[in-house]
Amino acid sequence: MTDIGFKDIGELATQEADVTIVKSQNKSQEFYGWQIPFTESKNIFSYDISVKAGYDFASIDVVPDEKNLKVTVKLPEAKILNTDLDTDSFKLFDETQGLFTNITLTEPNTGLSEMKDEANTKAISNGLLDKAKENAQVLIKGMLASSYDFSKYTLVFEDK
């Protein structure tokens, strides 16, 4: 059975970071804290992950001031809108299966979630949200240009 639901969204994705994450998973059998020889299983693999950042349109306020010929745009902080792991980009670098030690299906799935979190962290630390804000200002100015003549009006961006 398949369920489907639709909902209205109004997102402005203004920047994307493409990140490749390499993950290593190790598992072995232990006996009283000692690793049992030849039981170590190991996987080293990578995925490409796309991280999109931007804004929810409902959170952007445009405040025109006709008297002072000024348009103020209040922007909240940019946020991560989507993190997409490309399953077709999977690369396996090493796979070693130890005796009596298998890496279960839930372990790689947990690893995928951790990879997405790591991709988000790397993208943010490399300036994704700052670049999203810069590009949002360019895009919003372009959208407002059809309603306001910016040779007469002053456009001001403020943090919300």
C-alpha cells in the first residue's frame, strides 16, 4: 500500500553545496574487551550529497515606504531546505567480512543519516548559508524590480 499527501510550500532555494562524504564502518567480535582475531568486518564507502539552503517565502517581509522611496526586505537567517543523498553515486572502496561478524542492514542506514548530517555541517562551515543569503538578495532584488524602480527607490536588506 502506498500513501501520498500533498502540501503547499513556498521555498526559495538560493544556494547548493555538493559534498562527497567517505564513511568507514568497523565491527568485530570481542571477548572480555579483547578483539577476537579474524572477526573484523569493515566497509569503506562514499556518497555524493547535495545540500540546498534558502528561505521559506512566508518568513520574508517586504516593507515598502512610498514616502521615503525605500523598500525594506527583512530576511531571517538562511536555513537548510533539503539534503539529498545520491544513491547512484555510491562507491565502495573496501569491504572485508570477518568470521561470524556481519554488518547488518540497519548499520549502513544509520551511517547514511550520519553522512547527511556531516554533509550539512561541512556545507555550513564552508559558507553555504552566507552564500544563500547573498544570492537571495540578488534574486529578491530582481523580483522586486518589476514593481519598483530602483533608480528612484532605495532597497535595504535587514536581518529579521
